[in-house]
Amino acid sequence: MAEQVMLKVQGLKVAYGGIQAVKGVAFEVRQGELVSLIGANGAGKTTTLKAVTGLQPVAAGGIEFMGRSIKGQGPWDLVKQGLVMVPEGRGCFTRMTITENLMMGAFVRDDKEVEADIEQVFSIFPRLKERRAQLSGTMSGGEQQMLAMGRALMARPKVLLLDEPSMGLSPIMVDKIFEVVADIHQRGTTVLLVEQNASRALQLANRGYVMESGEITMHGDAKKLLDDPKVRAAYLGE
């Protein structure tokens, strides 16, 4: 039996004034997949995510989540439905502690399992547990990225969207972040990973999409894309 299509985008167009930043993009993410959307800086990847999550107006096209149109809905409503994004730049609440940031991730919930889920996040990110009372604004960029991902998990996402999680991090921290992305996926979370680091993103993914100048130019099995001469020349320096 085929996996359920969790997120489906068709003919998506987004414009900033007279400039068309996204030009009819189409892609889908199926239940249980890790899908990577790769492309150079300025390709339109972040704009696409912002449109999907209600942060950027859509000029044309359709966006479906779990078979229902979500076009025009705001981020608050989408998080409650299970579509959760970790934004580029992390967006931590700098004057709150690590634990308080995690509790903010559960703000849309009304169940009694929040504390248990915080401990689950701490099991994924032991460094956060060590510093649970520390203000997030005093943490390193990599630690803040961990916190942003942990906060998103507190919303119990059905699909987790990650926007450039490795950007600006040291090589050691990049390794750690990709390990955690793989772990989150293996624990059963469906993931859409947007990354400039094409090699690492495709190594993790089941399928991939290549975005250039606001358009999807290639897509398919991630390992095949990783071996494709055009991808290797454009993104892997070969």
C-alpha cells in the first residue's frame, strides 16, 4: 500500500512586488519520508517554505496537507494541525531558558504529556538537558539550532520542515545536526529538509528536489541525484 501524501504543493507561485521568486513549483512529501529540497542561496527555497507555512502570501497554486487545502491559513493553525517549521535563523526566545523555550513549543497543546515530551527532547539533545536552566540567548549557534529543533518537536509534528539547519555552524556541529535529523526521521517523523549542503542533505534523504531560480529543475531518488553529473558539478564542486 502506497504511503499517504502528507504535503502536496502544485503550481506554487510567490512574488515580491514585481519579482517572481517562486515560479510554479510542485513537490510532495509522503508519510515516513525524509525529502530534501536543495539549491543555491537565492534559489527560492526559504520563500517556498514560508509560503507553505502561511508566512508569505501565495500568488498562485495549491498547497495541501493531509489531503486538505491549507492555502491562506496562518502558521498558528498549521502548527495545531501538525505542520511545523524550524525557521532559518532558529528564532529562539533569547530571554527564556531552554526549558521555557521547549514549553513554548507545546503552547498549542492541552494534554498532560508535555513534561514527558520535554524529557524525550532531552534524550535526543543531552546538551540541552545539561543546561536546561540556561538562557537561550547565551548559547552557541549550534546549541540554539538544537533548541529550535527540540521546540518544534514539542508540537508533535506530523511533518517537520527544516530550513537550512546547518547554516553558519562549525563542521563538528554540522555533523551533529545531521545526525539528529537522521535520528528524528528514524523515530518516525516525516521531514522536509531544505539545505544548501546538497551532499549531506541527499545522503540522508529518500527523495530529493533541486531548485534553481525559483523552479524545480530535477527530482527523484536521492541517491541517484547524488550520483548525477549535473548535480555533482553544480553543488558538489566536481
